[in-house]
Amino acid sequence: LQTLRPIQLAHKYFELFPEQKDPLWQNPCDDRRHRDIWSRDKTCGHLPKFLVIGPQKTGTTALYLFLLMHPSIISNLPNPKTFEEVQFFNGNNYHKGIDWYMNFFPTPLNITADVLFEKSASYFHSEDAPKRAASLIPKAKIITILIDPSDRAYSWYQHQRSHEDSTALKFNFYEVIASNDGAPSELKGLQKKCLIPGWYAVHIERWLKYFPSSQLLIIDGQQLRSDPAATMDGVQKFLSVAPHYNYSDALTFDPQKGFWCQLLDGGKIKCLGKSKGRKYPPMDQESRAFLSNYYRDHNVELSKLLHRLGQPLPSWLRQELQKLR
Ligand code: A3P
């Protein structure tokens, strides 16, 4: 019998079992054997009870702000590197381990009533996030927001231009979405990132492989934008949070911003910043037609999926389906 020093032993282990190099974290408190050797200084109360998974540009920040207004809902502490979002389940941060993740969550004052959550808008289309999230927080509820994927793509493109992405500044929207295989790789890369999150049914099916549909809420982003109080009533019901918070009294429509905003004590109004609800020209007709065609099959699949889940179709989807008749 032979042994090695810990680090060498670890190297040896992964040489023998290379498939285990990619970790899949589980909740240490779910298994007695793990709980027993888990440090006393640690708790499993630092894990979220729900995730807002995106996709980007559908109103995720507005939902985040509205959720924070609720007295029992508490978000993660910001990650300065990723514009507040933790982005744990989708990328390399996952390899930093669950202590790294748990440190983003404050200790809830009332462990039974307080509901921790995080919003990372790129979880939605991530290949890895559903499996990883289901392994660590299998009971978590999952919230996604959908708007017309064509509008989402256009908003995303405008976002890239505002952030001075050189490719988005160089090419117009139609050139980005309609670029063909011979196009420069930077343009193809931007096109993928712009269009793929809009394959809604593909991504939702991936989440449903790991989470039961009763744990998934699909929000109509158009309703979130036009009637957030009604949307937030649905969200509260889905999350079973108490007390019931009356968003009708706490939100006000700001005509200057053109969006619903938070009404603060003393009558002041807090809207989202300039980067949310940007002013830009409407999408050109050629791009609209291209995208309507591009997303046709994906939208048909989404309608079947919503039908299966017993959910109503959002109005943009009904309009897209009517174009097929
Ligand atoms: P635009 O800036 O293209 O209009 P996200 O937060 O996921 O990045 O989404 C940004 C989008 O949220 C905005 O896109 C805007 O249309 C939408 N939105 C919905 N409700 C909003 C609100 N109350 N305030 C600001 N933007 C809101």
C-alpha cells in the first residue's frame, strides 16, 4: 500500500478519474455525512431560494429593483467585476467553489421568513447553469422573463453600442443579424451572442430537464413593463412570500422616463438609470422581417411549450404565430 502527499494525491486522483475534474457542487447540508464534517462556522442559510435567470435585456433589472422593495426579499451583495451580478453557475466563477458563492449572501435576520435571491441574466442560455443550479439548490424557484426575441436582440445590440463594443459600432444591426458564414469572425461572434439567447424554447427545455415546471415562472416582459404591479402580485404568489406587498402604492409611472419607477417617501421618484430604457431609433423593417423569419421555428416551439405548461401566450407570440397563417 502506498500513499502520496495531499497535493500529489489529488493530481494522481484526477489522472485516474479525469471526468471528475469538472466539479458539480451539492449542498453540504443535504447529506448527513457532509453536514457532519462541515465547519461549524458555516451555514447553508447562505444559499438563494430563487434565481432570476434572464435573458439579458428583457427587464431583469426592473424586476430586480421591484423585488428589492419587498420587505422579506434580499438579494446577493454586488460583485464589482460583473456589474453586480454574481454569475456563478454559468462560467468560471463556479470553479471558485461554494464558499465563494455563499459569501455573496448576507445572513438573513429572519431565517424562515427572509428569501434570498440572485439575478444573473446570462444563466438563461447557459449550457451548464441548469445542471449546476439543480445540483446545489434543487428546491430553488426559477424566474425568467420573455419579450419578443427580435426586440431583445435589438436592445442587446444597442447595449453593445453604448458600451462601445467596436464590432457593434462598426456594423449596423442588419449586418450583425444577417451576416453569413464568410463574415469576419468578430462579426459572427457578435451575431451569435445577439441571437442565441432568443432561442427561448431550447433554453427553457434545458432548465426543465433539471427543474420541475412547478418551480419555474415565466413572466411576460411586456406586462412587467406596462403593469408591473400586476406582475409583482403574480411573482409574490409564485414565491409564497409574506407579507403581501402592495406594489400599486409603491410604483408610479414617470412620463419623462416612459417607465414605471419606485415612489420614495416624500414623493421622490427613483427610476432605473440611463442604461435601462434607452432612447434609440425603432428597428428598421428589413431587420424586423429577417428576425421574424429567423425566430419562426423557435417561436412555434415556444408556443407548444407554453401550451404544454398550461400558460397563456404573450401577445407578441400570438402576433408572430398569426403571420404564419
Ligand atoms: P431598453 O433599454 O432597450 O429599452 P435588462 O435590465 O434585462 O437589461 O433589460 C433592460 C430593458 O428593461 C430595457 O431595455 C427596458 O425596455 C426594459 N424595462 C422594463 N421595465 C423597465 C423599467 N421600469 N425601467 C426601465 N427599463 C425597463
